[in-house]
Amino acid sequence: MENISFSIGVLLLMCVWHFVLRKTILDRTRDQLFDLRDEVRETYIRNGWDIGSTGYKRARGLINAHLRFTEEMSLIKIVRVGRAVSKSKELQELVNERSRSMFSDTSENQRIFIQKIRVRSIRAVMEYTVFGSFVLMLIGAFMAPLIVAFKLIKLMQHGAAVFFRSLGSSIWQFGSSFTTLIEGVADLIAGKIIKESVLEDYSFRTGFCT
């Protein structure tokens, strides 16, 4: 009887995740990417940079590819790509070279700005890679309390004053602290599956070609 109840509970949880949570997570990821795309345009216009340049079109193309990639994302394919690249030095060098040369023809100020956009956009994709998977989401939910406990232990090692001051600040800024925790969990899990540069390259080429 207990096994049946447990199975029903898991099925209900999977249904809630598939029909409610996953869509919410996808919408949040896409909103982040749309905001970044708008930020690219606004920054280029504000700084008088050429919005007809190759760098601008490539930056928007990268984010558009991420948007398409989130709709077609397959965790199994991501794992396969991550493993294939990790086992091949030639593929690693190819991915790194493509990453370095993608915006090499832009000005230094533009490269600095675009690099920040690239980091934020691929972080959004990595979060969706984790929380868009039912299995990885469960792993993340299990790991989150462990990460919090580990951080509390580290704070306690610095003394009671530092511990309570940091704890009070985290409670006061709960929204920011929770977001940081979610990002930390996503980075930790996704980093074990695939590197940021590899996921960006895979996302760009998959999304760009669809």
C-alpha cells in the first residue's frame, strides 16, 4: 500500500512539474533572454555603436539561438555532447577557438559588454538545463539545503558576530539570497554535465540551425 501511495505521489509530482513548473521555468528563462536582447539594443543605441555591425547581429543571433534552443532542449543530447567534447582535445580546442573568435572583430568596449551578456545568457540557459529536467530538479532540491548548511558552517567558523550579521543580511535580502542559491545549485549541477563554453556553442549552433 505504501509503495502504491509513493508511486502515485511521484506521478502527481511529475504532472505538476511537467504541466506547471516546467512552463513557469521556461517562461522565466525566456523573459531573461528577451531582457538581455533588449539590453543589447539599448546599449548599442545609447553608446552610438553601429546596430548594423556584424558584432551586433551576432550578439542578437546568439541570444535568439538560445531562445530557440530552450524550446528544443534535450538533456540526453546535452550529456552526450558534454562527454564527447570532454574526451576530445581537438573538439575542446575547436570550441574554445570559436568562442574566442566570435566577437574578435568588435571594439574592446563592445567585447567587454558582450562578454557580460554572454555570461548572463548562458547562465540562464544552464539554469533551465537543470530545472527544466525533472530528475535534475529533484537533485537540485536535495542539494540546496546541503549548500545552505555548508555555508552556515563556514560562517560559524568566522565567529558568532560574523555569523549572525551575515544571517540577518540574508534574511533581510531573502529574494536576492534565494536567487543566488538557485543560481549556485544550477551552476554546480550543470557544471558537472557540460562546460559553459561548450553549452553556449551547442546552444548557438542548435538554435541557429533550427
